[in-house]
Amino acid sequence: MTGPARIVILGAGSIGCHVGLTWLAAGLDIRFIGRPTLVGAVAEEGACVEGDGRTRLFDPKELAFSETPEALSDADIVALCVKTTDDGQAAADIAHHARPGTVILSLQNGVGNAARLQALMPGMTVVEGMVPYNVIRPNPTHVRKTSAGNIIAGRNPVLEAALAPLAGTASPVDFVDDMQAVKWSKLLLNLNNPLNALSGLTLYDELSDRGWRRLLAMLQDECLEVMSAEDIEPAKLGPLPPALIPYFLSTPDWFFNRTGLKLQKIGRDARSSMADDFAAGRRTEIDFLNGTVAEHGRRHGVPCPANETMVELVKQAECGGCKTWTAGEIADLINRRMAGGAS
């Protein structure tokens, strides 16, 4: 490879657009593959990215958006930002169009992405990554980061060299040796996705309510027990060790709302990606989030009634069932499951 690496963002949704536009603003060579409606809107309006105290506007002439996978053919790196549920089609497109050995950076939710993608694309080099922050899209061509954090990725010389220019910006990529620990810690945070979606609230309003936070603490406690059974030591991604987060979530509103919400810098209008899926009528990633905790719990004999309940409620909602619950109603369902001896 001579000159700057060409990076293709496959899956130009909220996360994909924010990552790609941020990297483009830093001078990297970025191409995007997204839905036809987005490609058309960007061609007319350009794009805007916000985050970390900065706003950058792009003229349409500065952007390279495509709706077809042919753009993968000259990629040195593919940043995979599609939903985990769309891995099959994305992997087929990459395998067909990209050069053998292309670095695939998976910026997806879930903990088993690398192994699954490597099996689907044996000729590619798959590197796991993690996006810790939330992104919203006020309109199709405008993306805004609404919580704190930097992207984390596994070590790879091609990737590290390509993303080195980000080191001096407000959005660096942190490279680590143990991505398993990072991915499981991110899973702890993602366990809130179904709660937020089922609450019908913004993340700020949901997390301002101790009832919802106690439910999240239950989900995380089960996940921490599963990690212990698998001998996984989760990475510390924020100011608190993962084991202390459930305790912190359970503190009274007067304390948490003055500290926790500020630490995460959660935007007032932010919602989880699963809430967006509900609104758009899309299939969710519940099997790769709370479903993963429940599955691993069954392997080790660790009861996970709270996470099993979340899987059940989300799948019912996907099939047209109730999409809005109170924290008390969900707590009652979990308690009944526990009383019935479900595991």
C-alpha cells in the first residue's frame, strides 16, 4: 500500500456516518456505502457531524457516498458498521468485491463478531473494534455524538498506521491487546438498549429514574456472573470498575443525577439504537445483547431471568406486541420469572 489508506465505511447509518465523517474531517481518505435515500440526500445537501465540542459541515463535492458494494474493490480497510443482524449480506459483499487480506474493522455490538466474521470471510483480516458512545441523527444528513468516549480497536499494524493521524484530534482511536474484555464491558452498557426502547423515553429521562436504573443493575449483575463463570475480567471503560457500576446505578436519584449523567455527558435527546429500530420497524440486535448473556448463562448454569425477560419482551414487540412498559411492570415480570424458577 502506497499513500494514505483508503477506508470504506460499510453501513453508513448513524454510527457509520459519525465515524466516517469524523475521520474525513481529520484528513483520512473515506468512502461510504449506505442506503439510496441517504446517498441522494447527501448528494443534494452535503453532511454535518457534531461531537466533542466540534461541528463540521461538508459540501457534497467533498463526500463519496455509494449505494452499491463496488466501492469495496479498492478499499485497504473496511469499517463494518452494519447491524449484527446484517452480517451475512455484508460479509458476502466484502468477500465478493474486496481484495484478499483487506482489513475489516468490526465496529458492531456483540461479543462474538470477530470469530463469526472470520468464518464468513476466511480470506480477510478481521479486527474487532468498539464504539462506546451514542449517536443520533436529527435529520438524514446530520449526525451528532450524544455521550462520551473514544473508539477502541484491537492491534493491527495496517489499521494503526492508517488511523495514526487521529492521535492529535479530539477523536483518537485507542488500541488494546485484549478486545474480549473490552467487548464484554461494552455489552454491560448495551444491556440498557432494550430497557430504553421499551420505556419510550430518552436515555436521559430513563436513566434519571431509579426504577429503570435498578432494572439495568439487575441485567448487569447477571452478566457479571456469566463473565465470572467464563473467567473473563471486564475492562474498565469509564471512571468506575465494571463490578461497581450496578451499585452506582442503584443509588438515589438525587445522587446519581448529579454525577452519573454528567460523567457520561448524555444528550437530552439521545435514544438507544434499539429504540431507533423500534421506530423504524426493524429487527433488533437483542439476540446478540441480552440474548448472549442468557445463552452463556445456560451454558454455565447461571440463572439470567432478567435478561431472558428482556429477550422475550423485545421479540414480542418485534411481532407486534406491546412496545411501551413501565419499570414497575417489567420488574414484576422478572420477579414472577424468578419465582417460577426460570433459568
